[in-house]
Amino acid sequence: MSQALKTQILKLAKGSWQQSILRNLISNHIITNPIRELRGNARKYQGRYQASFNSLLSRLRKAGYTITIQLGPLGGQWGAIYTLTV
């Protein structure tokens, strides 16, 4: 992946949390559900983080990138794996 493409993808993030998600997607092309990683006081705002993550995924799709979701072992998003296809 070229540096220009990486920069273009990172511009879709709003805030440092979304940027860290995109950096992980760019480097690994795969991430687990980032809501599972929330710790401390951030867990109190889990719903807001979920809305933020959903907005990020929506912006990625509108920009023409493909996000594949593999649901978790019990069929839900809690254990889901997200893959970025450029």
C-alpha cells in the first residue's frame, strides 16, 4: 500500500481513537472489535464508542473501501473480526 493511500485512509478518521483503529487496519489489514478493548472509564461510554466506530466504517465504505465483517463464534459483533480490502 502506498504512502499516499495510507494518508488518504487516515484522513477519514475523526479523533485519535479512530486514527489508531485505522493505523491497525492499515498495518495488519485485520482487527478485532475495538469496543472489546475499552478499559476503565471508557467502558461507561461504550455506546458512544460503538456509534463512533460505526460512523468510521460508514465513511470507509462511502470512500470506496471494502470492510468485511466476520462475526464472532456466537454470531455477534462482540467477537467480530474486521478486514480492510483496498
